[in-house]
Amino acid sequence: MISGSLFIITAASGAGKTSLVEALLAKDARIKRSVSHTTRRPRSGEENGVHYHFVNEAQFLEILSAGGFLESADVHGAKYGTSQSGVDTALQAGYDVILEIDWQGAAQVRAIYPQAISIFILPPSVETLAERLNNRGQDSAEVIAKRVAAAREEMRHVVEFDYVTINDNFEVALQDLMAITRASRLESQSQLQRYAALIQKLT
């Protein structure tokens, strides 16, 4: 069975990554999002098993010690991890899989899956990033200032990624993501497997 492609999507908090990924998933049934484990508390509207697998620290460390995470990281005082078995199962079924992870996790995944396709989403400006975080109404001014500082540090790693898109216009950024995922399916190795019978007849 044809294996799917693994996409790493990274962005600073407030750059619009989650909204873009949700829009991409709505347009392409062949793409699945890996649901990460986290020790942070659920935000308003988040569902366990849908947005994240919410676990306590002891549960997280048990999975980590058993080698169950493809990557893991500490972000803003909480732990995050990606289930390797969940990713492998989806890829082997022929789905493309999206990992929404930070630059540290991206580096860990590329060490195991060098063929993974990495995408960094940037905001149009630091001011826009701060405004988006403020508009969420979830954090204090002090927390937002810390998130913006952390975002600037994270964005320095943009040079490590295969593709970069700037989320100034949502629809344009979404089309960028769609173009990257569609192009990956046209790579010769994938096409030679997918259309092996046709190619044998043609050649």
C-alpha cells in the first residue's frame, strides 16, 4: 500500500497555524492531523481526543519512558508529545499526516523521518502577532509579552524549513499549503507506485 507524506507545520503562537490547518483538512480528505498529547489544561472549546489528548504529567512521562513519542517538547510550561504509532498507522494507510509542532519537535522528527516536508508559517509583522494574541482574550498582557518574545526566538529557526508562507492574507496562505501538499503527491516515486499498471502499459 502506498505510504502517505508526513508534513511538519510550525508557527509562532498567533500566526494562524491552527486555523489554516483546519481549513486545509476541510478541503482535503486525504490529509489527517496527528493529535498530540499535552499536559496543559484545555482551553475553552477544546475537546479531549479531538484537539489534544489531555493527560497529566505522570501519564505523559509514562508514555515518554516507553518510547511512545515520535517527538516531545516543553512549551510555555507544558509538555507536548506526538504518538509515533498514531503517525505510522495513518501513513501506512496512505494518508498524508500533518504534525503541528514547534521547531524543536520538527528537528526531532526530521532526524527519524528525513523525508518529512517542513513548512513554517510567519505572521506579517510582530505587531500583528501581538494583536492576534490579544484578540484571543485568553492571556494577560504579561503572558502575551512573554509569548511574543518566545515567538521571535522561534521564528529565527525559519531557515531550517523546506517551505515558508506568510499568513497576511488567509486565503493566499491556505492556497500555499494546498499547493505544497498537492505537489508532494506528484513526486515521481509516489506516482510510479500509484500508477504502476498504467506506466507498464505505456512503456
